[in-house]
Amino acid sequence: MITPNLDELAQNGVILDHSYVQPVCSPSRTAFMTGYYPFRVGLQHSVIWPLQPHGVPLNLTLLPQHLKKLGYATHAVGKWHLGFCSKKHMPNERGFDSFYGYLTGSEDYYKHTRGFTYMKHFYNGLDFRRSWNPVRTDNGSYSTHLFAREAVDIIRSHDPTFPLFMYLPFQAVHMPLQVPQKYEDMYKDVQHSDRRKYCGMVSAMDEAVGNITAALRAKGILDNTLIVFTSDNGGQTLSGGNNFPLRGNKATLWEGGTRGAAFIHGPGLKYPKSINSALMHAVDWYPTLVAAAGGSLDGTIDGLNQWPMLSEGVSAPRSELVYQIDQLDGNAAIRVGNYKLIVGPPGMPDGWIPPPSEQSLQNLHHYENETKLHLFNLKADPTEHFNLADVYPDLVAMLQNRLAQYRAVMPDYPDNDPRGDPANFGGVWSPGWC
């Protein structure tokens, strides 16, 4: 990958080598924004589809809402995917002063439209807006460029007497695989077309990151800005992504689906230019960023404040994490110390999938439908080759008991509701139907 800007930030910051996320995107965003495991709030199963009348529970205080109490200006640019069926679920009602982006999970990078098939009917509409208003003027412009432009504009116009929080979840890199030709041409030696496009999309995003950091530098606030970079799930090997040598794929409980790429860069870090192997989970960013901003939290959430570990070098607070508890899929997973237990089917595709080539494409994916227990020592076996469940039955029983102690609510996964048809809202995916 050609990513000089991300490389520079990561190498001069702290690379988080054991940073975990959920297997798919809506649950990871829920964890980041609430500090709760998604299975606590009913959003652990699959993603929020365009016609599903639900979202992050309205009784929860999201990260930007807390930061606003600390005096922050708050802006969201990019992908929302946390529910939009009612106005109360929209970004501007969940703590953001402004929003520029799209509400659903994926869309065309140039047309900014989203299609969705339900009960043999195809629903299609524009999914691009500035706060409450649809944006119809950016058809033909690549979303990565648009989001970078918006971020730069926010930075340039920001009043530096107030602190700034910007949430910038790029559309890249997600299906559909679309990128301007000049970025794809950077990888002419990559024979597989999906992989070539994917790599180009990453480099386009890297260029955008470079433009944004340049704007922070020109504004004179880069040296006082914390930059957090994280994926929201593992790579989709069916669409050009890659997690090798880790096992598995996006939407699985294997390490390849849940151990994400992440780093933090900026002031106050005890050991910059280092690799940190402490356990972190997406739920930790909420209390960690609140603490970095000088705030504190009342009550108990699943997230742990990792700021003392990052800023002072104290011992990491996390020794265990729950990957998932999904009653509909019939699976769950937990890690305690070095040991990881998967109960039920881990998901598919399974296996160790190297970067694709045209010749090997049909042989890449091996699906596993086993429902047996899987136990791994991730320190000795980070690629999950050796199932120890039959070797250490007492350890399996201990981990099962620990998993059972977590209270998981049933998934909130309602049927699709045709009232959300964009045709009812001028051809635009919009709130107002739940």
C-alpha cells in the first residue's frame, strides 16, 4: 500500500497492535459512540439496513453530546449508519453541530445513491445531505475528495478559542469498489482488479488524510490535536481486502474480522514512535477521549479509560474483552488474558487468505460451518491455527462461565418497513417514518 501520510502519523504516534472492533460496522460505531458493547443495547446483530426502523437507543448519551458539555464544537463528516428513521436518530440530534455525509451503510461513491431490495421491490434514492438538507449538487464528485474538502473547510473556519471534535468516518474503503483511475494506476503491478481498485481507494483516502493534516498545520492546531485512526471491522476478502496472516474475514469472530488497524497520534502520549500491544476495544474510545479532553463519566459503561496508559505509561486496565454475543446467529466469543473462546459458528469465510491473484481467486475461500467450541492461546498462536478446546476443558468451562456473566439483551432487529421508501421523501433516504 502507498500510504505516506498514514504511515507518518502512525510511525510518529502509537500503533495499537491489539485494538479490537466488532465484526461489522454499525455495531463498531455503536461501541465507539456509546462506550457500551453492542449486545448491551440490542445492536449486535448484522447492521442497520436502510428500511429498518431502529437505531442507537435514544436514552444513551453519545460521545459528541458529552464533549459538547465540555465546550467542544462537534462535526460529523462521512458515514453515519447508526439509524435515521426518526429525526431524533439523526446526527444533529445526537450531539453534532453539523453533518455532511450519508446515512446508510454503503452507496455509489460518485452518484451518492443507495439501492436496496426488499420483497422483490427495489428501493433507490439519494443519500447525501448537509445536516437536514439533501445535497443534489455533488453528483459526479468522488466522496473521499468531498469529505476531505469538508473537513478542511471546517478546520479553516473553526474558532480556535473553542476545542474541536471532528468525527470523520470515510466511505472508503467499502463496497462498491470505485476510485478515480489515477489512484488505481498507482498499482499497475497488482494483477487482480478488485485488489488494484481497493489499493487505489486506500491511497485516495491517504491523500485526503494528508490534506486534512496540512490544514491542521496551517491553522496552527496540529500540535494540539489528537488524531485517532481505526478500522470498524476486518477486511472484506471477497472485495479486495486482506487480513493475512490473521484468520477469517469481515463479519466473522476470527481475529481477521475483529482485530483492527489503529493508531493514535498527537500531544500527551508517553511513548510516541512506539507499538503498544495492550488490549483495547472500540468501547474504550469513549471514556479515553473524554478523559483526554479533561472530562469524566458518571455511571458504569463497558469502555475503560485507556488515557492514563497512553499518556502516563501506567499498566493497561483491560485484561478481557467480549467479541460478540449474538443470540440470532447463535455465537459468542470472549478473550481473557491470552485465551480466546468462540462458542458456536465463528462465521465465514474461514481460513488464511493471502492477497488475491487472478489465478487463485476460485480457491481462496473455504467455508466452515462447524458449531463446536474453539479455544486459542493468542499469544502463542495469534493466527488461530491450533484449537485447544479438547486439551483444556476446565479452561473452556471457566471462559464459558465468564461469558455467561455478561448480560446481553436480545438483538433489536426489526423487519424492514416500506414506509422508509425514498419515493415518499422526494427520492431521498430521509427520517420521518418511525
